[in-house]
Amino acid sequence: MSDNKLFSDFPTFSKEDWIAKIEHDLKGKPYSDLTKKNVLGSSTEPVFTDSNLPQLDPNRRGTKTNGNDWHISEKVLLSADSKADNQKILGLLNAGLTGIELSGQPEIDTLKGIAPEYIATEFSDYSSLSELTKTLTGAFGEISNTYPIHLNFDPITNAAITGKWSNKNTELNEGLKAIKNLINYKATRVFSVKAHAYHNCGAGAISEIGLALAQSHEYLVFLLESGLSIDEASAQIKIDLASGRDYFTEIAKFRAFRIIWAAMIDAYNPEHACSKSVQIHANTSEFWNTVYDPHVNMLRATTQAMSAAIGGTDALTVAPYNSAWENGNEFSNRIARNVQLLLKEETYLDKVIDPAGGSYYIESLTQELAEKAWIKFKKIEAKGGFIGLVTSGNLHRELKEEADAQIDLFNNGKLPVLGVNLYPNENETALEKIIVLEELDPAALETDFPPIEQIRLTGKVEQERLKSELEAAK
């Protein structure tokens, strides 16, 4: 093999050379005119070179060794008919899914014929974790296996959403029992951190991954105090992150989270290096979905899915384009599924281990995001941890402040949303597909502390437009 470097016959150019050329082409305007603020609050230059390259953390790339494959997942709402649910699930798996999230309490018949060794099987929104573990062993057996099965037990996020919490041991012990009951399920992760819920409340990238790490630490400490080793505890936690609007920042977000997760685990001196790796499930954003001009949501979901894939997610769920007002139907779910199939079969994003590797801009953004999220994490820890942030109502306050800041930009026209405040179709009506929701009085809800509120950026504006349609229809 030749030691000659590619392009060695071509001259190299320093960053100063590029700046001089740019200013020449701008005919006297300064290079700084092209520098803009990014969503992290720092400056984005028009040119990045190796002089911008930070010290690269190897953990940003994850542990994939044979391409960049991910599980194509879809959330399926279970009904009272387990046999019908089973036929639907098998049909979806044959249609291209390699992961499935079952929402509800499954029965053994629900899981009949599913081959968990070939897919990622997830469960959520069930009424009893103990019954779920019995169903799993009944359906898949009690023999030792390494199937990727995720139970998504997340009482802290549930408390943040409902505004109710008893105490740490009461809320988390059920998860500990499930770990013990599934001791032979070597690749099963009982706990999850549904940090995409915070994104859908308005959290920016720094907050989302900083909050995700702080919440992970709560689960980690509980499991350590319960007698698990750091290696055993880290293997029981899965992370759900959103993929939002800002294309490059969202790519960097997945890579940055792997850096700060590894730093946290490393502080506990794990025996195995693999304990510093993390399973991430990406979900396209609900915060940015719109009711009006809804087919644009397909485009939004595509770029968001690309960010997640390039960022190296382990699994991905694309929300149906009509999820802002109803559960997905056969058509919208098929489109959502096909977005991922196209990313694999047409763009080959699953073929390269780290598609973003070597991009000076994304590498810089990754490091900056990791550093700022780590500071966020340390601030939460210094004030008593994530549970205290939730139960004090401060999480509600912080997320509302971030959401309000984005809504203000949207209302002032500084945050364009195609089809709503950018090129809206004034003749479009949506009353036939959505009801006008009555505003709830927060005082009427009995909670222990203010719950977080999952919203859409355009929600209030669209509600006002719907009310106008309703008045016109009277």
C-alpha cells in the first residue's frame, strides 16, 4: 500500500488564506458579516478548518464496528384484541420495521410469532411492570438470551408530566424487582430516560441532554445503592432523545450525549469499557409539527431523521405527519416508515460508522454542546439532583422559559415555520380534522408540583385560527 497522501500535489491553504479570499469576493465587506449566532448562543463562521478542530473524544462515535445501522421502529397502540394486535405487529415487521414499541399492556398472544432475536422490542404505557415481566417470560421463555428488549420504565419523567411523586424508593423499587425477575435477559434494559419529552416542552439541545444525563444519574445512583455494580447499572438504562429542527446541532447532540455519558460512567471506575457506551433511541420532534400545511411535516421529519441517523442513533421512530391532531393512520405510518427505508436504501447512511466524522464544523459543535451540557448537569447535581428539580417545580419553570423564548421569536417572525408564518395558505381550513380544545384551568388539576407541559411551537396560533374558522362556520 502506498504511503503517498491523497491530494499531496495540491497546495494547502490556511484559514487566513480562506478569509482573505472570502473578503476579496465580498468586495470590501468584512468576513465577520457572515458570522452568525447559532442555537447554542455562540458564533458560527462560514468556514471551518482544522484550526477549529477541538481535542476529539473517541466516545462521540459510539461502539458500532460494522456500519451505522439502526432499528427502524414504530409505536403501536395495543387494543383489547391480542390476536388482532399480533397480526398487525407481524404485518408491520414484514413491511420493513426492525423495531417495535408496544404501547399498552400486552398478553402472551400479542407476542406470538415475534422473533425478538432479530428486532428491538420495546414496551411503554403499560399498567403493570410486574405483569409485563411475566408476559415476557411466558412468551419468550426464561432461558438466557441477549435480545434487545427495552421496558422503558421511567417513573421520573412520568412524575414530571403528571405532577405527582411519592418518594424515590417507592417509585423506583418496581424497576429493581423487574431487573431481578429478568436476570437471564442479558440485553434487556428496564429503565429509560424519555428526554424527548423535555424537547417537546421547548427544551433546547443543551437542556435536553443535560437533563437526560442528570435524570440518568438518579437511576444510576439508585441502582448502585441497591447493590448493582456500575457495569450492571449502566446496562439497565436507555436514553430517548428528540431530533429537532436545527439540522447540524441535532447531529452533534447525539454525539455529544455519548461523550458526557461516558464521562459520567468513567467517574465510577467501571470494570468494562463497554459500560461507557449508551443505547439511544431517537424520536422526531412533535414540538415542530403543524396542523396547517401538514404535509410539510413529512419534510421536517425527513431532515430530523437524517440528523438522528448521521448522529449515530441506535433506533429511530419517525412521527406520522398527522400526529399533531390524531394517531397515525395506515398511510401516514407507511410514509413515516418509508422515510427510514429511503435513508438506508437510497442514501446509505447505515454504511459508514460515523458519517459526521471529519466535519470540522460538526466536530466543533459536538464538543461545544458536550461542554455546555456537562455544565448544565453539574449545576443540577449541585442543587440536589434531578428529582429535586422536578418536585420543586423548577423543571416546569425552566422549560416554560425556554419554550416562551422560542414562541416569542416565532410570534415576531424571527423563527419561520413553513405553512404557518412563512408562506401560509390563507384559504386552507383544518376544522374538519381537529377539534378546538378548551383551555384547562391549572388550578383545577390536583398535583404535588407544577407538571411540565408538552406543547407545539405553533399551537396557540393554530388554535386561534381554528377558533376563527369555528366562528365563521356558525
